Amino acid sequence: MGDIKNVSDGYGRNHLLANKLAKIATEGTIKDAEGLKKKAEAQEKIQLEKAKEVAGKAKDIVLEFTKKSSKTGTLFASVTKDEIAIELSKAIGAKVDADSINLKEHGEHIKQEGEHLIEVELAPASPTGGPGIKVELKVVVKGE
């Protein structure tokens, strides 16, 4: 967003301008593009600060789940990313998306009793090169 590029006349006229994907670079549109970049950077900075605040709250949290399991410790109904996202959202007071949860070696579900370390990406790495914010949490699964 807000990038200034040179393209061929036909591509610009027939595709980009016709589909309203771009504008012709004039003084006004260049200023608008710079304004959009500054606004996006400011929003990114605010989101990064919020993510740092949430990361401070989240790193000491231990999520506990109780599920029916076999004698060997295998769960009959596994713990999913969605369940973890809901419980984590309640615990930290901010919405956590299930897609931002990495169960590492467990794949998509936790299928065994015990303590498991997971990784949650609270802020993705920015396109401008800024680092993302990830926090590691402990999930404890107990059998019934």
C-alpha cells in the first residue's frame, strides 16, 4: 500500500487503473501515499505495544484442560487450537486467534495427558522488517 511503481502503459491502463487497483502518480496522490504509509506505521506501532503488554500478562499463564482419557494417557477427545484460543483469550482479556497458536510437535491437536509447551504469536513480523512477538505457554492436560 502506498508504493510508487513504474509499469508498462498497457498493464497500467488496462488492468491496474481499470480495476481501481492503482492511481496515476501525481503530486496529490504521492502525498496521499506518504500519508497512508505514516498512518500504517503508526497503527503497527500501537499494535506492537499492545502485543508487548499482552505478552507480559501471558507468559506466566498455565492453561489447564480436563478430558476423558484411556489408562495409557491418550485422550479420547483431543485439545484443539480453538479451545486453547478461547481459554487464553479469557485469561489475558484480549482476543487470540487460533491460527496464531503453534502446538509445535503436536500438530493440530494435543492428544496426550501431561504438560505441553506451545507458542503463541501475538504480533506477526511486520512487512517493514519489525520483529514479531511470540510467547511460550504451558498447557496442562489432565485425564478424568
